[in-house]
Amino acid sequence: MIARRHLALAAALPLLARPARAQGQAWPNRTIRLIVPWPPGQATDLVGRIMAQHLSQKLGQQMVPENKPGAGGSIGTDFVAKAAPDGYTLLAASIGPISFGPLLQRLPYDVERDLAPIATFSGSPYFLVVRGDSPAQDARGLIDLLKREPGKRSYASSGVGGAQHLLTALLVARTEVDVLHVPFQGSGPAMAALLGGQVDFAIETLAAAAGLIREGKLRALGSTVGRRTELMPEVPPLAEALNLPGYDYIGWIGMMAPAATPRPILDRLSNELAEASTLPETRQRLATIGTESLPRNPDEFRTLLAQQREAFGAVIRSLGIRPE
């Protein structure tokens, strides 16, 4: 009888151990959702799919992009902020709903409290542009022109409180020029107004302006990033061209997770994304979107967010923009 009991116990041991092994399996052991808070085809969506493809290969589990657009990216961002912090629901994050949104409107999530930075992956510099026939041949020439005619010149943006508006407002404040802001509903109308002579200059993304620059219809005078960018290396940074130390801003795209996600998961994802950003094929794919490799680890990412909150919060207060 004792022998039979021992045999029965031995047979049961694998079954008893199975739940324990399942609970202790290393992350990841199932499909990971990457929430993209924008429609398909938008820059964050395209970059998110590059990240998801690489991580699917490196992690041994599928990372599946899932679009949840709406409310300027806040719907999908809030979905991730309220998800379980287990590494299986992640966010394709971008500057709009993370850095600008909380400063401009009341949102159902708190970035610092509810989300954990993983990594930035790519960055999109903005460019100061004028018409091809503008008398301003460089950034200094434009500022001199604006100072000679205070209050008579204007700039376009894609809307009040957007990146283009805030970056230009920062530039205007730093250079102490008197110009009029003319907001439009999107980059397309803003560029049309610039080409049509309704405004004198703008700060825009390469996605909106690159073709017009190549055709000679626009002239790029400087970039908002504090170094020469590989996307347009012949154009100097505005920090250099206008002697504006600290004027260094880029529209980043990266990845975030719900707060309290274990740090080993964040670090593994960050390391894998950093590796992906060095691959020539990745850099080429990013360039076709008008963005470049911009790897930052969780701590560097957190520092970037704090710097942007401070810089843009100050300019929003100076402009008198109130959260809606």
C-alpha cells in the first residue's frame, strides 16, 4: 500500500508543479499589445510598427500594434495608463499627448504618476522655413528683417498650442521680435498660407516641408534640434545660427508602460530598442518617415520629459494659454 501511495504521489507531482512553473515563467510568455493612440499611417503608428517588428523578433513573442485613436492621442494613452503593469500592454508614445497635452488640457491620466518611460526611439526635428523668394537668406537675416519691421510680419502654425506654435513662440521670445501668430487647422493649410504670401515664416516638420524645400518653394534656415541632423545636415541648428544656447527641441517618439511595471522589463525593452536604433535598415526606414534614430534609456527619457515640461510650461503660461 505504501508503495502504491508513493507511485501515486510521483505521478501527481508534474501536475502539481505545472501551475507553479506557469506562474514563474519569465516575461514575456504571451502576446504583447502595443497601443498606438493615433490612426494608421500617422508617424507614431509607422514608428511603432518598426519597434514592434524588431521586438517581436528579439523577445520571442509577438508584439501587436493596436490603434486606439482619438482626442489628440489621449484616449489610447489613458488606456495604457490604466492597464495592468505586467509588461503586456505598452504605449507607442509621442510628444503631443505626453509633453504638450497635460499642459494644455485636463486629461484623465497623469504622466508622472501613471506612466513609466521605457525609451525614446526616434526624433523628428522641426525646421524654420521661409518662401524660396524671401529676402532672408539665413536665420540671422530673418531675425534682422523682423526687427526692422516690428508688428508687421507674421508666422503660421498648425494650431494654437501645437508643437509648431510653441516652438516658434519660444524662438520669438528668445530673439525678442514682435510678430503676429496666425494659426491654421493643420500643417497643410499653414504651408499653403506661407507659399501664398499670407505669412512670412513658419516652423514645421520635414513630413510637411521636405518636398517643398527640395522643389525650392521653401528655404530651410535652421533646425530646432541643437546639432546638425542627418536628415538635413546642410541646415544649421538655430541654437548655433542665432546664438541661442539651450534651444534644442525635437519631436520624439518612443515607448512607455503603465507605472509600476517591473524595472527589469523596462530595461530589457529599452536595451532591445537601443540595439534596433543602430541598425542601418532601421535608420533608413526612419529617414523615409522624416525622423531619425534617437535612443534614450528610461532615466534619460524621464529627464527629457521633465525638461520639456519646464520649457513648454513656461511658454504656455507666458502666452496665457489655459488648460481646457
